[in-house]
Amino acid sequence: MEKTAGVTMLRSKKLFIFDLDGTIYLEGVLFPGALELLERIRKNSGEYVFFTNNSSISTADYFHKIQRLGIPCKIDNVATSTQALIIHIRESYPDARFYVMGTASMKAELRESGLLVVDRYQEDIDGVVIGYDTELVYQKLIDVSRLLTQGKIYLATNPDLVCPVEFGFVPDCGSFAVMLENATKRRPRFLGKPEPDIIEMIINRFGVLKEETVLVGDRLYTDIKCGINAGIDTVLVLSGETTVQDLESSEFQPTFVVSGVHSILEMLED
């Protein structure tokens, strides 16, 4: 898409759904133009939502983190892969007990939602959930491997292989799943992006049309694929995981590509 068409597309949108890590900020430091872009969207009578696959922090903790960055935000402006997981378990396994390989923050959110969560191996556990566990210790891998070998239900929050950090990348939930697959020959069902369910929930929440919505993110196989699955326009930012080489070889092509969120700001202001 040419820049002129990209400008027209972006100015027609009423709802902007943003990824966080690698898109809005890196390790909690806002990218240049991020705050100004969000202000511009509101000034143009639009709305924004943050949808992250990072399950290491609960939805409530993300809400407070975003507020601390100076971003005007309500809890309805935040969506996470953990929320997608909770919805799926409530609908499909409401009485099941799950061993959770995740952070204390993630497990607290699952418990607060009424799910049955344990973090020690027990033979009568029904299933396993894995997330982006930044508190991972080897005993968790042993416990999960044992349960998966027994054929337990197997769910994961997100397929992201890496999480961007200041010096490069660190392993994310998708890499944990690959490691466990090597040990157990089991693959999980992933519930966050690129599954479109949460996107459709957000669109309904804000009462807009798909044609009035755009998803902005830095990963082709989660963010952009999610937008494609949901039937909405997508913008890829090259400030996170994806390189130009990745883009050229990917089957998941965005509607438009920019170097970072500052470029979107410029397009809305021209």
C-alpha cells in the first residue's frame, strides 16, 4: 500500500488496537511519539486498546503499569492473552484443575477469576497451562513434562518465541512450548494472538465496525496474523521482532508497514 492510501486508511479508523512490547514501548520505556499518537487518536474522537500476549503480568498490573507511563487508560482499554485463556477455560473446562507454569501475577489473576489453579505436582490434576514465565525454575519443567506425558489437557497463553528487551530478545512462551515438545511430543492449544476471539470481543465492546478498526503490532505470526484472522486492517511496526527480511519471506502480510509508532503519528497529523 502506498503512503497516500495508508494515510487514508489510518484516518478512517475509530479504534486502534496496539500491541505493547516492541510496539508502544521497550522494557517499559515509551517509543518516541507513542504518547503523542495516543493523544492524537483521542483528539480525533477515536479510541485505543492495548492487547498484549505477554502473560507474565496480570491484566490489572498491566493497567497500573500503563497508567504509570502517563497514558490515559481505563481497565477496558487493556486486553491480554491471560483473559483469552480464562474465557476458554470457563467455556470448555469450568471444573478442571490446572497446573500453571506461570508467574505469581498470572496465577493470581487465574485464581481471582474463579479457576482452579495449583502449582505443585499432583496426580489428579486435569490439565496444564503454560505462559510467559519469567520466574521459571527447572522443577516446573519436570512437573509439566510428567503431566504432559500422562496426556493431560494442554493450554498455552501465546506462541511468541521471543520477547524484545533492551539488548535483544529473551525466550517467550512459544520457546517454552518448543522445549516441552522436544521432551514430550505434545503441542499446546494457544489462546492469545493470533486467535481472533479477543479482537472480536474488543470490537463489540466499543461498538465499532471491523472496517473502522486497525491492529498495530511488531510480530507477523501473532499480531498481523491475528488481524488477518479477525478480518481487520493491520499495521506492522519495525521497532520490535520483525525485520524487513522476515516481512519479505512471510505469508502474513500487513496492510501497511511503518518504522515505528512515530510514523503513524506523522500520518495522522499531515
